[in-house]
Amino acid sequence: MIGELTHFSFFRDLGAADLKIIAPLFSVRTYPTNAIIIEQGEVAACLYLLAQGEVSIRYKPYDGETITLNRIRAGGVFGWSAVLGNQVYSSSVICNQSCEVLFISGPNLRNLLQEHPQTGRIVLDRLARAVSSRWVNAHAQIKTMLNNGITNNEFTLDQEEGL
């Protein structure tokens, strides 16, 4: 798993000790074209790293048609609701082509922070940088949201949806 993680720029320069700590917390799954990885409204349980392929982030307002909000390519991250403390995912994620994802459950990410605070803070900071690159000057705000979501969210193992 360490090799898979280092394909992502935010893990590439982590030390071997940190990689050995975080690698066992991630799992791998593949999806075919048109598969739904996340369904809007389902329990927000995992954060995903897209290793291969491309996905679309889609939002369906209660009173309108589905809107494609973003396309994420290999190297991207999605499923932030699981980290930010939201109970459910706010959007759906659909594979535009066959995909391979690495994922970590909210409880595993929270345990990382509790058991290995230094490594956990490095990972959180890098994840915050990855998502905040979409917004100007949002790094501090996203990092605060991530920290609050990890420390305040009440995850239970049965919310992992069998992942």
C-alpha cells in the first residue's frame, strides 16, 4: 500500500515511518465505468483518493435537475463529508471511466490523530492543502473544519458501510 500512497503528491515526500503508520489504514477498491462510488444522502463514512480514472461529482437539488459540479482525475480526493463531520454525503460521485480508489474510513482517520498525533497532523495538513487549492486563502479554514470534523464527529464502526 505504501507504493500506492506515494503516487499521490501529498504523500510522496513523507518519511518511511509515517508511511508505515498510515498505509495499513487505507484499502483499495476498483469500480467500472458508470459505477456510483458515493450516493448523495448516504452516510458519510470514507475519504477517497482517486488512484486511476476519472469521476464526476454530481449534485441533485430537491427542486431541479442533477448538476455536474466537478470532474476529478487521478491524484484527486473526494468524500470530504466523512472528514468534515457531515452525517451524509452532499453529492454523488460517479465513475466516468473505470477507477481505482484508495479509501480511509472516518474512524481510522480519527484513530490516526489519537494514536499518532504528529503523523495525523501532517496528513490532515496535506489533505487540507489538497482541498483548499480550489479556493483562494481557504487553507486555514479547511484545516479548522477538518480538525473539528475529526475530533467532534461521532463515527461508529457500523457506519463504515461494509467497507
